Amino acid sequence: MSDKKLRLLVISDLHAIMDDEEKSDSFLVFDSSGRSSFLDGFKKFVKESGLVPDVIICSGDVSNKGSPEAFQKIWNGLNVMKEELSVELLCVPGNHDLDSRLTKEGSFDPKYKLQFAYPPFPDTCHSNNTQFWAWHWYHSKHPLFNAVLINTSAYHGFSKEFARGRIAPKVTEKIGDHVESELFDKKSINLIICHHHPTRMEHVDSGSDYESIDGGELFLERIRKTNKGPWLVFHGHKHWPQVRSYGDDNSTIIISSGSLSANIHSGIADRVTNTFCFIEVDLERTEDTGNPSGRYKTFEWFNGYGWAPSKNSRMPQSGGFGSYKPPRMLAKTIKKKLESDGVSFISVLELGDDGVELLYYSPDKVEKLISELMALNISVTFDSEGGFDQFGEAK
């Protein structure tokens, strides 16, 4: 791996609440003094774990059920964290940050309170904010990357829009044209930050998924054809951590960090917990291959204990993304290596470049590789962080 990295602290779906509101919805509660022990504990854990990000990414639902008071508290808290870590903060609204159903007293505009938040939301730049609230997106320029932030709840407050996300076709057209223009410099990596998931996630609830972004796949197809580099797409909403690729050209990776602090609903509580991610994008490898490549660490909240490395195989404590070498091909390579060397086991280091590829294997490819190795009667051992360690003949 190269030393040229972009480090991202990725959180989503905090669902922050006030002391007297919806206590069962979230662990992140602000008391009457304006403090949250959960938020304080999270910030302390990040610092003590040596996680040093360049950017904090937050994919929305920072507050709960359109509460303007809770939103202001958590937005202040995130900005304090930004200053303490001396990093940038990129955040978009979720459906819970807007008054999506116009239920609050005196509410006439779902986004009204957000537009007058302080510090300004989502960006301190007035022209960026104007662009975001008028056209539902803006382009944030950075030395190492581009970021496009999208309001997928932009049409909430009308009809039954609260039930879904949306990127209107004209918005997709405008973003695509902008990316192809001279105003969008080609970088090693581009980021998309939105709240709703751009493709359906029917595997989560074992049924139809109508909460995804209407127009999401049209949008993904448009941006990946712009020839302005690879894309990392960050979203929230489903409270389901995962890494997955999109399309057949390997240029787009979609990442959900899960929910930082919402009380996970009963339908998925037996399969996921509260999580956040720390991602290191390998900019050199990404630029060389044209595919988003990197490593991540996932941390899980254990009630009564605190934060610790994740034990969930769907988003394990450490993993990667960006390798597109087929698991079956790699399994056959490992078998041939064992046979040609005449040994009963080999280490990852002895695989050379193929061992490096394993660092960038996403969880679904890891699972497939293990299955292919078992079919070839090859056993696997893992290191202390859950990565591949040795391969050998099964006894």
C-alpha cells in the first residue's frame, strides 16, 4: 500500500434527541445542560484510538423526527468535533432532519429551520449553501478530491415523498454536465454524499424496498460515464453497514457506515448493531487502476461496554475494497502455490502480489474466496484483526 492516503471518518444516522423527546429512538441524548455523554464518549474513543481523519463524512439523519432543537444541538456538537480534530466536515440532511411530514407547529417549509441553522448548514460558504438549497446539490472542491453533496430529501413535505429519496432527472443532468465541465478538475477520487441509498437493498428487510432514491441508478450511470475518475458513494438511511460495488467497470463503490447511535429497529437488530467506519483511500492505487481502492476499520457499539472493533462479518473490524481479481482464480492460484512449493501451508506474504490483492478484498469477495478454497480442500487461518494469515491443506 502507498503512503498517499485520504482518511475519512464516516458516520450516519445519529438520530440525536433532547432529554424529553423520543428517549427510545437513540442513544445520543442531549440533557438539559446541552451535553451528550454518548457524543462525548464517541469523540474520546476516536481520539484515544489514534484515528486521525482528514474529513468527517456524515450521511444525514443527524437529528430525529424533524426536531429543530435537537438538530441545532448535534450540529453544534459536530462542528466542535471538527474544530477539535482540525478537519473538514461534509454533511447532508436526512429525512429526519427536515420536517418531512410538516408535523411541527407552525411548519410551512420542511427545510426552513435547516436553512437558518448556525453554523450555516450544510456549508459555511454562502454560495455553496445557496446552490444546495436552490438546486439540491453542490460541488465541494478539495486538493485531493471532489465531493458532490446531494439532498435526496429535497421534495419532502409534498404528497408521500417522505417515504422515499429522490434525485430528479434534471438534477442528474445538471450534475453530470457540471462534472464534465472545466469547473470539475479531475482528481484521484470523487465522493458522493447523500442520505438515501441509490440502489434497492431488498436483502435488508427481505422484501420490496421503496425507500431507495427514485432516479438513483440513472444518477449512478450518469456520473460513472463522465470520465472524471472513480467514485465513492456514501449513504445512510437503512442503518445497515456494507460495502458494495456498482456497475461493470469497477469505477464506483457504495459504502454505508450503518447507524452511529439510533436504537436499531427489531427487524434487523439481530443482524447489525451501531457502527462507524474509518476509511483510508489508497490514492496511488486508485489513480493507477481507475478503481476506488482502500482499507477500512469498523467499530461497533456494545451497550454497557462501549466502542470496540466490529465482530460483524458484513462489515468486519478491518477490510478493504478495490480488488476485482475473481475469488475462484485466486483460490486456484493458492492451490497451485501449495503444490508447486511442496508445502503443507503458506502465508499471505508468500503470495506476493496476490497477497496484496487480499488486502483490498471486500467482505462479499472474502466470503466467496473462503467457499472456493473449501471446495479445493484448503483451510484458512486469520490474524488478530480478521485478515487472512495462512492457507494450508485441510486435515
